[in-house]
Amino acid sequence: MTDAKAQPERMVQPSNWFALDVDLDPVAEEAVDYALMEAGSLGTETNETAKGNLRITGYFTTTPAREVVRAQLHEALRIYELPSSSVREVSVREVKNRDWLAEWKESWQPVRVGRFVIAPPWAKINDLPDQLIIRIEPGMAFGTGTHETTKLCLTAIEKYFAGGSFLDVGTGTGVLAIAAAKLFPNARIEACDTDAEAIEIAGENAIANEVGDRITFSVGSIDDTTASADVVCANLTADVIAPLLPLLLAATCGRLILSGILDSQVAMLETHLTQHGASLLEIIQDGEWAAMIV
């Protein structure tokens, strides 16, 4: 088995690459892939080892800083609620240059979720009636439509957003706000993220999808002054969502979509919701991930 991911907007072609190999239990695949991207990897490749485990290789233009990689692996395993023993071995080697970007582009396939089609700029898509195409330059798994959490949000948006106003908390690449804007062109769409670079990228993606004038992006998070919206979407992680719940609920005057939640964390968040007097309308799942509609 082999699977390659890359960040083409950052991709360069050095004479040699530095490859960081991580041997791991299969259950930690998403966590390790996420950690390597966070550590600065320009692309990853996943292969099955002879012992039936996985090896994820992250490619760097310079020797990766071991302490940075260790910190990101530790944080990712914490988010995914996995033991440190899920990562077996980490090693670095130097490899000859390959055209990783060209190989990766060739293998990348559009993601279809209901009416939405998430595709890279170079993909050819048959324009079908009632189909909403969102062009996103793929990079990290989170936020580009490929990850289960994003697909769950897109499913919930199509089902529960009926126009009016929409707020995307932790917008990342902006794909969810763009989806809402394409679904209802006259709706009031707002999106925020604490990462200024993410907001810049989200704004560029919105312009590329011809909805730049329909979405208001801002750096920061929700607070007591945030205007309420008919649908609020928070595709974060359970440990970030829990303390934000009072503000998220206060900003919602219709439906609140919570995602980035492992199925083992649903009960904990449901308890928090009950404590705040909110009722759970639906849980939708994709693999080990869940989205909660409140």
C-alpha cells in the first residue's frame, strides 16, 4: 500500500531530500501524518512494512529538527488519544530527488460529498446540474475536503443550512465557508481562525472560487461580541470545543455543527452540552470520527 500527500504551494525541488521515516501501528496513521505536516514536511508517503505495520515517510528540504518532530508527534497522539507506544521507531535518511509533486498530482482524486465536489485547480470535472464545485489547493489532510471531519461538516451543512447566516469557527482553508456561500449566495457568511496565515489562505481560496465578496474573514475566535448565526460550524478538536461550548452555543440561533471529534469523545461532549442546557439533534459518523449537530 502506498499513499502520497504533498503541499504544492510550498513544494520545491532540492537536489536531495531528507526523509524522516516513522514506523507505527496502523491505528496511528492519521495522527502521524498530521504531525509530520505540522513539523514542516513538504509531503508524506505511506507504505506497509513486511511486519504488517505502517511506515510514514515525511520529506524535508533540510534535516528535520528532532525536537520539533517529537513535540508534534506527542501532540498528535494526545489529540487522537493514542499511547506513545503507537510510534515504534523514528529515523532520518537522505534520498535522491524525485518529482514528488508531479507524482502526487497524478494520483489525487476529487472528493464528492453530496452536492459538493472538492477538487484541486488542475482536475477536470464534468459540470453536472446541481453540483457545487469547490477548488482547493490541497495541502494538509485537515480542511481540504479529504479528511473525514471535513466531509462530515459538508454533509451537515447541506442538510441543515437553509440560508440566512453562517459562521465557521476555525475555518482553516475556508472550505466550509466557501461551501455555505456556494449553497446560498445571498447568505451572510463569516469565518474566523486564530491563525493569520490560515485566514490569508482562506481568503485566497474564496476569491479563487468566486465567493470572495460573500465571506467576511477575521483573525481570532468567537467572543461575547460575536454576531449570532443560523448555523455555526466548529470543525476543531474535542479538547478545543469543550471550553468554547458556552460561546459557540451563545452564537447559535439555529444549529451548531461540532466536528473533529473521535467517537470515544462523544459522550464527554454530550455531558458538557447537557450541562449547558443544549440538546443533541443528531450524530453522524465516518470511521472513528463523529460530528454532533446541536
